[in-house]
Amino acid sequence: MLPDFLAAFLGALTFQAGYNAALVAIGATLLGMAGGCAGCFMFLRKRTLVSDAVAHATLPGVCIAFMLMVFLGSDGRNLPGLLLGSAVTAGLGLLTVDWITRRTRLSEDAAIGAVLSVFFGFGVVLLTVIQTLSSGKQAGLEGFLLGSTAGMLFQDAVIIALGGALSTAIVVLLRRPMTLVAFDPEHAGASGVPVRLIDLAMMTVVMMVTVVGLKLVGLILIVSSLIIPSVSARFWTDRSDRLLVIAAVVGGLAGYVGTALSAAAPNVPTGPIIVLVNFAFFVVSLLLSPKRGVLAAYLRHRKFQVDVHLHQGLSALARGETIHERLTQKIMRRAGYLRDDLVATDKGRAAAAKTVLDEARWAKARQIIQDEAIFASYDGLTPIEAVLTADQIRDIDTALGTPAPVKA
């Protein structure tokens, strides 16, 4: 069974799983890239939940558009018409959140909660009414909740591609003012940047990605394509331009791999699989990121612990004291500073003398060097050679005179 799954998975990755699977893979990849870019500035602006409100506000628009198209004589399943309806109510929800936040004393999270629940509840009521209609039973509108790729057409993929390309182009064109507003809106406003318009542009881009992604991922899960790639990318970089690129790559890969997995296991829905692949990238970033990852944090903590024990052990050695801490003994022996019978080696005595001399150097440096930045970065464990230049150390040694002999 596993070999068959792997063969089907590899076939889907190389676009050999059929026409529909290839269309879905291309559409999901483009949507993931657009979602990654669009979500970056909402994440940096700390307004990620706005995208959740926008996504849930699309449901009544889909239902109203369906009912209008049926009333006008069609079967109501025209995708551009449904997406246009979802865009209208999503925009209405977006403006409602903005109005409540600016014109009332309610906080933004309260406005988001109100808009999300009211719009989604209204959409569910309309969806229930549609299910009672003869034309609504075969409409498949429930597929907009969790996404549905069955029967996806070429024009559907084109809509996703155009919507994703347009939203990405807006992000690229406005990335500088968006970056300024995301990090420091007060400074941006003082610099002449129209903060409110840029905020609306950010949310409009999110709305565009949400609307074009409804068919593929669904309104409940589309928020994951906006948030998770940017969160994962943040682990790998501190620069906003690189954040955009990494988030786009992560989102695109999640869409591509997710659709391939879904094609290899036909009974598994595509949207949830894309979300799980996104989550897998997040876990990898959380664990393995070189600066912010859990593993890197553990290794830094472990090194700091070893440095503290070494410093304490060498200080005790310089004072002629016995080292009782077992972990300190173990680390000192491993470094070659102590023999198995806990007697200091020549290397240990030299290192102890160096530790005492460096402490004296730091004390003298505080008297003759007027640079607070240097001493702010000193943690008591970093070698003085890593902070001061050779000339500075030579001046300090001259001011100290001959170091006092160290008791070994």
C-alpha cells in the first residue's frame, strides 16, 4: 500500500496525476504564494485576526450571489459570480471592523469577534435556506466552507492565478509604505504616509486572496494560508523583503505538496491537507531556525551554562578553593583544567590566571574607556579579546602594571 501511495505522490508532484490534479496543484501553489505575501504585513502589523473576520464574512455573499443568480434564471453555480458576491460582503465586513474600531470605544479584537460571528451566522442561515430549495441541493455551496477541488475547471485556475498575481503585485508596489506602517505607524504618519489608506490596502489584499482561495481551501481554512507562511518565515529572517520571499516560497510549497498528497489519497480533502503541510513547515521552522528556533535556543542555553560553570570553576581554582559542584568538576575535567583526582593541570592554572587577569582588565577598562555600549554588551563570560581591540587591551595592561601573581 505504501509503495502505491509513494508512486501516486511522486506522479502528482510531476504533474502526471491527471489534468484536474495538475490544475489544482498550479492553483494551490499560486494561491499559497499570494497568501504568504499578503499575510506578512498583517502579521507584522499584529492584525492577523482581521483576515479571519474577512474570511467568515464571505459566506453570506456567496449565498446571496447564488440566490440572485437562481432568481435571474441560471443554475447559480457560476464561480466568478459567487466570488463577486463574497467580495462584496467581505469588503462590508472589513469596513465594519474599521468603523467599529475608529468610531467606538470597542477594541479591534471585539470588533473582529462581532463581525466574524454575525456575518458567519447570517451566512449559515442563508446556506440552510438554500439547502431547502430544489436548486440548492446540488449547488455544492458547502464546499466553500472547507474547500472543494472536485470538478475544478481551467477558468477557476485562471481566476486564482489572476487574483493571486494582482494581490502580489500590490504588495510588491506598496511594500515600502506597508513596511513603515507595519513597524511604526506613528512615524509613518509623521512622515506623510497615509496610514489609514495603507491599512485598507493591506486588508484589501487579504480580502482578494481570501476570495480567490474560497473554492480551493475554504473560508474556514484560508486564514491558515495567510498567517502560517509569514509566521514560519519570521523564524528565518529579520528583514521584511526576505520575509516576503520566504513566506511566498513556504506558502507555494505547502500548496504544491499538499495537493500532491491529496491527489495520492483521493478521499482526503485538499484544503485541510494544505493546512497540515503548512503546519509541518511551521514546526520545522520552530525547531530548526538558526536564531529563533527551539534547538538553537537550547544550544545557546547549554553553552551559557557551560561557560558559567567554567568561569566559576576557574575563579575557585585561582583562589585555591576546592570545587564541590559535580557538574563543574565534569566540565573542568572535560576541558582539561582538572585531573581525575581534582588537581589543577598546567592548562587549568593558566586559564585561572587568565580569568583573574581579565576581571582586573574589565575593572580598569571601566575607568579609562568611556563607551557604555561596550560594557552593556559585556556579560562577564565573553573573552575580553572578543570585545576590545588588541590596542585597547595593551593600554589597559599598561595602566594595570604587572598583574599580581595568581595563587594556584
